[in-house]
Amino acid sequence: MKKIFLATALLAISLAAGAQSMYDAITFSQNHYFGTARSMAMGNAVTALGGDLGSIGINPAGSAVSSYGQFVITPGLTISAVASQYSPEGESGYGPVNNLKSTKFNMPNVGVSMTFETGKRYGVKAISFAVLSNQTNSFNYAADAFGNNSRTSKIAEFADAAYGISEVYLPKTNDYNPYDYSDVSWDILTAYNGGMFGPYGWDADYAGVTESISDNGDYHFVPAALAQTSSLTKIGSKSDLIMNFGLNISDRVYVGFNLGVPMIRYRFDESFYEAAVNPELFPIVYEDGDQLYTTYFQRGYYNYQYLADIGGVYAGVGVIVRPTDNLRLGASIQSPTALSVSETWQYMASTTFSDSDYNDSETSPTGEYSYNLRTPYRASFGAAYTFNKMGVVSVDYEMADYSVMRFSPVHMDRMANDEFLCQNMTNQYFAGVAQMLRVGAEFKVTPAFAVRAGYSVSTSPERWWTDSSGNAVTADDYAADFYSYFDRVKNLVTPHYYGDLTKSYSAGLGYSSPGSFFMDAAVRLTQYPTTTFSPYYDYDSYDSAGNLLRVQSPRVLNVRDLWSASLTFGWRF
């Protein structure tokens, strides 16, 4: 089971919060192929098969197999189904399952190919050209988890994170904008200006509006139960615009070349709600001169939004060989992709009290940043065997080395310090090789109708290490204590993969008319590894008697399935 301990664990390290973590690099690099309904139904085991526009993104030689041109369009739907559970303290007490679905329209494939015969009996018998768009990932995701918590609070964690920061650096006024002039993290600034916490005792000690302060002022604590809800939403997709060139050599060897332009749009939205189960147990006393005013906390809301628009370029080459009339062998390699990432982000916070005069809200400025990212190279190998005109069985193996992922600034300054040193070293050590096995089959029920099925399984590139003391070190541990490892004060010894598997099961039907028209349908279920994360950091919390509780912040467990359905309409010419 993959554990991501903080939804925004590495985001909060920077003053504003862009991405640039290993997890984001993997998100932008991973492929979960869609393609045409035929290729999807066969598990995308098409490296040696070819002949289908969905195969070209995996093996560029696929276009050269066809003796005809074709135009295809493939509309589809994705349905994300996430089962979530909430534990208020670590992973020891998960509550009931909450199921949430999200349905999105998509366009897995659209394209055209043309084949020109040379008239030769041997050598280059035909030349093919193709332009197409193949979807390679869907980010469709929505999850809600909730539970009651009387020991810790996200609002209280903000107050704890602000400890030691003079209040003069926090408020936004007509003459001072802390987002521009202070070194305080934007999430803390937004929480403060949204009324989530304030000072007490001395200038740099704070209490959250979900807390009570002890009579002697030595500590503060969550006085009663809070109803907490964690919501995560991801929207977007990854598609490759491909320009392809292929050669048919003597009907035995097929060679193809791709120039690919990835287009990625990724939106991440994280919200957290806290509401007092009994507001009368959450009194808040405000001081105005000599006057004291009491109101009661009702609820608080926090939101973080992140948007990335990404473009890039890569090259690919592939070959398919027919040693016999029935056997096909295929191989392809794709270069690392050079991506250009433009991202924006924003925070929001609001608080509501029994007396609405004390309600407050704040929206941070929109942060912007751009950087470059190099993704892994990929290699695919496949074998397919056709049973005359009755059917075909195909098997693929694909690997990608994520340790070569590298961040770099848009404008390189060779005299400056490497601003991505920590991230790139984390990629090198904690991202490894991901492998994928794909199997597909097609059976011709009649000359016009076909039945298809497929299966794929892929491993996660994420890994952890054992250090010289025998301790387990995760990517987050390494990044948090980077210079101890960089300066060899601590040493990584042995790498280990998490063993998480992503599995897909697919099936479909195909119809080919006596003329040029054909139509295919496919449905696929993809099961992702179980993940856990924490919606806020652990902090030192106390009970009403001043005892240190030593409890962990909440954990959310998510199990995600993604259903995909598509219809391909095609015409040969």
C-alpha cells in the first residue's frame, strides 16, 4: 500500500506552493494508455500487432502494417469510483466507507492515416503518414472522507506552525502585503487573515479558533468534538499529438517514427472542513480595548487549488517483424520527453461564528511559476500470433526508468546554485524502474464481428531505502533531511520497491462492414493501489489537563477504481 503522508507534503516547503516534487514528476510522466476501442479492449497489447491507430503511440511501426488509410474518432467516458475511510488518529481507527463517483467525457483517440504504395515488389513497398491524438492518462478523481475528532485540528495545526513568527508579519493592511514582503508560507498567511488563529500570551504564540486556552495560559487544547471532512478532486488528462511516418519493407519488416507533442492539463483541489459538533463548547473571547466579547466557533473551511498546463516534445522509433505469416515481433523505444510546466496555485480560508460580525475569509494571491521537466525513456517489446483469420493473441512488456527524471529552471544560470538539487536527487534515489505487462486477444465470431479481451498490470516506480542504521527512509524523509544525506552524515544502503500494482481488465466488441465503415466498443476497469495520506501535519497537542497527547493527525485511506468506456467510429479508404 502506498503511503503519501501529506496531500501537500512537499508543497508547504516553499513560501508559496507550487509542485516540483517527485510525486508530481511521476504524475506528469506516467502513461495509462487509452487509444482506440480496439486497442483498449485488447489491453493495449499492440506493440507487435499494429494496423490500428491506437497502436501508433506505443509502437510507431503500427501505421506501416495497414495497407489502407483510415480516419477514426473515439469518444468515451471515464467514471472514477473512490471508496474512502477516515481515521481521526493515525491509521488505527478507520471509520465507515464513503463512496464517491465522478464522471467525465473524454476523447481517447482521433486521427487519420494515409498509405501510399510505391509499386515495388520488394524493398519499400509502401509509405504511411499519420496524424493523431492518443490519450495516455486520465486524472479524473474525487474523494470525500469524514469523521469526528476531539484531539487535533487543522486550524490548531496552522496556529502551531505559526509559533515564533511575530504577528507584525502576518496581517494584510492597506500599507503592507505579507504575501509580497514576508517570508511566511502562504498557507499560514491565508489561515491567519481568514480568522483561523490569533495571538495570546506573547507576540509569537498563537491559538486556533478551534481551541480553548488554559486558565494559566500555559497551553491550549481542542475542547470537544469537531466534525472533519477531507475532500480531494483531480481533473484533467494527458494526451499525445503524434505525427507519424512509416515504411513497409517487403511485407516482412515495418518501421515507424514518431514526433510526439504531449498536452497535459492537471488540476488538483484539496479542501478541509471543520465544524463544532456543539458550538457552545467552543467559546472565543475577543478583546477590544477594555471590552471582552464572546462568540462561538461554528465552522472553518480551507482550500488549496493547483493548476498545471504542460506541453513538450519527444521522439520515438519502432519496428515490427513478421518472421512467418502468423508470427509478429515488435519493439519500440521512446526518448525522454522534454516538458515545459506552467503552474498556478491559490489558497482560501474562512471561519464562521455564532455572531456573524466575527466571520472572516481570505483568498491568497495567485502564485505562478514555470519550470522544465525531463521524463523517463520507455521501451516496449511484444509478440503476436494470428490464427489465420480467426483471431490473434498478443503479449507486451514495457519498462520506463523514472530515476532519470530531472527538474530544471526555464532560464538556466550556471553560476547560480541548483535550485532543484534536492528534488533531482530525490528522483534519482526514490524513483526507479516501472514495468508493465499487457495481454490481449481477439476472436472473430464471424467475418464481420469480433470479441476482444485484455489485461494489464504495472508496477509503481516509487521506492524506499534502508539506511546504514537499518532504518527505513522514504522520499519525504530524505527530502526533509536532505543535507544530512547529501553531506554523507547519513547514508542510503539498500533500495526497496513498494510492490504496488495497478491492474486493468478490459473487454470489447468489433464490427467491420463489407464497405469502409467499422465500429468498435470497449469497457475497462482499472484498479489502483490503496493510498493513505494526512490532511495536516502532526503537532504537539494537549488535553484539557495539560497532558501532551502524543497522537498523530488524521489519516485518509482511499481505494480508487476507474471505469473507462469508449466507442470508435472508423472509415477505411
